[in-house]
Amino acid sequence: MDAIKFVHEQLTAERKFPAFRPGDNVTVNYKIIEGDKERVQAFRGDVIQIKGQGATKTFTVRKISNGVGVERIFPFSSPNIVGIEVTKRGKVRRSKLFYLRGLVGKKARIKERKLIKDN
Amino acid sequence: MTSIYDGAGKNVACTVVEAGPCVVTQVKTEDTDGYSAVQLGFGEAKEKNTTQPLLGHFQKAGTTPKRKVVEFRNFSIGKALGEEVNVADVFTEGDTINAIGVTKGKGFQGVVKRHGFSGVNDQTHGQHNRGRAPGSIGASSFPSKVFKGMRMAGRDGGQQVTVKNLRVLKVFPEQNLILVKGAIPGHKGATIILEKKI
């Protein structure tokens, strides 16, 4: 018996999100609780990493905010994610896009992937 | 270890422990042994790997050979010899428990990792390759020796450690699993002892 798997089957609700890959541009709508108030904040950027498996799988989104690179890690199973929208599909040749951290401006762009067959 | 989300949407690190079924292999009383305790056996062992004295001991309790046998004092659960003890008999959600286990072996380690020395956190001021050196181990002609117990490099880990005041987040009675908040000493699949605080 896989005890950890069993616990997550019982306690972690499975979330359904549109499929995306590293290089894609996504908007993550994230619930933020301030005191007793609750609001939804959008975080839009490029997915530079998908890591882990099962209930502890996460993805990292990078964006440039006011000229400063900002990265945020979201767990796929977080109940605070309201929704994920895939805004652009990117064409990249690796699964971890950490090289983007060293690039600025036009160099840091990701080429768009033209979808011939919808996946 | 893994993590779950609590009601407030917070991610809580936790450990899944398979804590049963245990079998009462001996009941010690004031009259026969001078103190009262209950001995529990856990996990199946092969008969060919169990010694003759232990085989007889398990036979007396009417059970199969067990891998681990541990004695618990002041264990007032009212189970007789050979009876099964399950998770729900002992633990409920919200209990405070202690976990006793043997930590992962770390091998030969320096003083920074082994004793938490801060090391020399600087590349300048005349320091070259001694960023993690222990520094002075005592004075010179007096006392002319290194005091016993001086903390130095050596074997680290592989020691018995008690982690106190862990909280039980969830109990699964049918699977004999409990979910404990925080970390527990030892590697994956290690045998540990859980003590309930009264």
C-alpha cells in the first residue's frame, strides 16, 4: 500500500486546469486573503519550470514587473488557485527555462508555437 | 514526508505513519514484574530469521513472529495478551505525541554541520581555506590538554532522537495510518515509536 498516495486520495482535491508546458504564457488567478478580506489577483508570465509529481507538483511563472524579474511558484493542488488561463503557447527546446533569467529585453522573448493540431 | 492543505488553504508539511496493527505480546504487572507495562509487536518477520527464544515468546501470545517489539509503560488500554491494538484505539485527531526514532546517518561530518558552529563567514580578513574550521580547542600550557567532550568533527547522525509535541492531523482507522504534522527522525520506511502525551 502506498500510504502517501492513499492520504492524498483522501485529503487532496484533484484540480482540473488547461494543459500547458514550459514556455507557455499563462495567467494564474490566485486567491489572496488579507485579514478577513479575500480577493483574486492575476499573475501573468511565462512558465519556466514544471516540477514534482502527484500532490506536490508545482510550476514556476516568471514575469518582468517594472523592469524587475519576478518568479512565483504555484502548487497544482493549491486550493487558492481560482483558475489558470493559457494566454500564449511558446516554442522552446528545453523543459527548464532558467536561461531566461540571464536575458533581458528582446532576447528574453519566447517564440510562439503555431498550433497545427489542437492538443 | 508530504504536505496537505488545511481548511484555511495553508500548506502544512506532514508525515504519514503506518502505526498498526500492533499485537500485545506481553503484559507486565506489579505482581509479576514489579511494574506495569504492555509489550507490543509490530510488522511481520520471517520465522527463519527469528531466534528460538523469541519464537517461543510469540507463540505464547498466539501470534506470528514480529519484526519489532517495544515495551510501553503506563499503557492503560486494557488489552489482553494476543489482542490487536489499532491506531484508533490509541490516537485521535488533535493529540500531542512524541516521536522516537534513529536519525539518518550523515557519515563523518565537520563541526559546522555536526555541532552548528558558525564557521568563518568571510573571505577576507586574512582567511584562506578555513571557512569551516573549528577554531581554537582550548588554551595552551595551562591546562596542557584538550578537555573531554570538546566538540569536534566525527560521525554524525544515526542517533536516537525524540521529537516532542507533534500534532496528529488525521487518523485513518481502517488503514492504520496517522498523519503527523512536521518531520519525524529517520529514513523512509524506518521504524519509529510514537508516544502519546497524557
